[in-house]
Amino acid sequence: MKVAFHTLGCKVNQYDSQAMLELFEAAGYEAGDFDGLCDVYVINTCTVTGTGDKKSLQAVRRAQRRNPAAQIVVCGCMAQRDGEKLLSQTGARLVLGTARRAQVVELLEQAVRENRQICAVTDVRRASFEPLLISRQEGRTRATLKIQEGCDRFCAYCIIPHVRGGIRSRAVADVAAEARRSFLDVIRAVHALPGVERIRLGSLEPVIATAEFAQALGQLPKVCPQFHLALQSGCDTVLRRMRRRYDTAAFRESAAALRAVFPDCALTTDIMSGFPGETEAEHRQSLDFCREIAFSRMHVFPYSERQGTPAAEMPGAVPKPIREARARELIALGRDMARTYGQSQIGSVRSVLFETCEEGAAAGYTMEYMRCLCPGALPGETHDVRITGFSRDTFTGEIIK
């Protein structure tokens, strides 16, 4: 029996898919290719935006076309949100949300044995941390360690607290023995583990990225100097309507604190266009603030209504063509800033962890998470590389050792 996964969305989903794959393998299943002929297809969905919903359903239909007799499992955030609806809409054998994933094999085999569909979506509002474990990460040089999931911020536009539940954390003792219960202690504990070359942090809130936090990270050379600070808007009035728990002044302080310790660090962000009530003047403020911070990369997306969130009921909906036009302006600015950052690194020496071979060279990433092509390296190797050029978001370079 072959099982294949298709994962949409964030690194948390990637981790969960790997954990579920290993559960299938432990039960005697063989890992297959999602674009090949398999007996079971698992689609781990995303519902952060309407695009995520659309791509999730497209993946389900692709699997059904590939093998109409296959068993379909739909799980993840969209499944948590629309479980019963997806059961009838897709004809999936099993629909599983963001809990009970450790039972995926048991539940699927029960549904097959009883020749029925099962919706195993449960309320995650008071769920505890589900101890999904992995031993490897397929096709990835970089490993992801999940120590926390969920969110209790309840930003006005965001569906995540509703589909992932409140914040809950893995016991620190499970992350690294004898580490105390704090974010920095976990980082220090992982830093001390043999075989770990790099630690790349996920998205940070400005309330976490303080001067003291940055100084502590500066004592840990394995920490990658690339920090993702999710901005969402560079306008204080929009941030207040979003119910974000910071303003542009706090964000500016966080960026300055990180750059004081890591002068050449790459700051990346998420930015939204067209939140309800956003005026042209507020959009211009957001553009100006992004320009001031000078991000190395921006992930831009137009606001998408999520049923069940406060923002979906807010007045002043921005027409979709205007949201998309503003997103294009932000994307263009992001490209300009990425080009400026990339060109500023030409002539510098950067450590590159190579992952694949392509275009007659090895491809990998600097600690600043900038893609680099370089001849003379093999996947899995780390080399110091002198940066000789930058084009289309990619460095070229030459190995110096």
C-alpha cells in the first residue's frame, strides 16, 4: 500500500505531514509520489487565505483524477474549519482537522473497514499540545522542530486561532534535556546539540524581539541572521483595526535592536493590502514604512475575507481590484528592496549550505536565507563563498574554502 502527501501552507503543516507519513510507514505503508499512482492520498490543507482554500481543493481533485479508487484523507486548517462540508464536497474517506493527527492511520483503516466516511474534526479551543514526533524530514536539508502551535492573539483578519486553537507548547524536556521553560533556553539547548549547524527562527513578534533578546541571540553563532517580523501593515490606524498588539514605533525598535547586533541581517516580513477601511493615505503610509525599514524580502497578499473573523463583518470593504492593485505596488517595492539588499552583499563572504544541483552548479542558502548558485559544491556541503553577483533573487559566488 502506497501513501502520498500534498502539503499546503506553513512549516507547521510540513512538520505535521512528515509526522503522519512516519505513522503510515510504521503501519506498513510505503511512501509514494503524490503525482504517481498511490492507494492513499493525504492533503494537508491551508485556509489562511481564499487562495489556500482553492489550492487545497485543487489538490484533492488532482488526487481523485490520478486514482479514482484511492482513499482520500483531507486534514489541516481548512478541514478544521469546514469538516462536514468537505466530507460531502470531496467524498473523502477521512476528514481530520488539527487534532487527532496521531490517530490518522487508525481512523482511516476504521473508515475503510466499516465502508463509511469519517469526520474526526474536534474542538481545538482547549486542546493540549499533540506530541507528533518525526525522525527525519524528507527531501530537506533544513530540519524543522515544532515546539509550539496555535495562537491566542485573535487579530481581526485571522482565522488561525479558530482552526489551530490557543497557544500550547511542547514540554521543554522533549525539546532538549534539562532546558528550562523559555524560548531562549530552548534555542540555547538546541544550539548545544552536536550536529546542529544552523538555527533559523520562525516568525517573531516585536514584543519578543527586544534589545535583550537580540543581544542573547548574538552570543549564539549558529543562529541565522535572518529574522521574520510579521508587520501586516505599516500604518498604525490599520494595525489598531487589525487588533495587532504593537504599533510601528515598536516594530521600528525591534528592527533596530536586531540590526544593532546583526548589522547585515536579513529582515523579512508579511504585509497585507486592502484590509477593511484601508484608505489610499493609509496604504501610502504602509508603503513608506516598509521603505523605511528596508526589508530584504516581503511576502505580500491582498486581504481575504475569512468567515467567522471580526474583520469579515467590518464596514468599509476595499474592492478586490483595489486590494490587488495595492498588493502589486507592495510587491514592486519588495522587489526593489530585495535587489538593493542583494547588491549590497556583493563582495562579501557568506556561509552557504548547499542543498541541490541545478543549472550546472550547486544551489543553497546563506545564513541570511538568500539563495546562492556556485560551482564546485555538492548537496549537503557547507562552504564559505565570496558573493560575485546578484540577479533574480539569487546570488552567484565562488568557493573560497
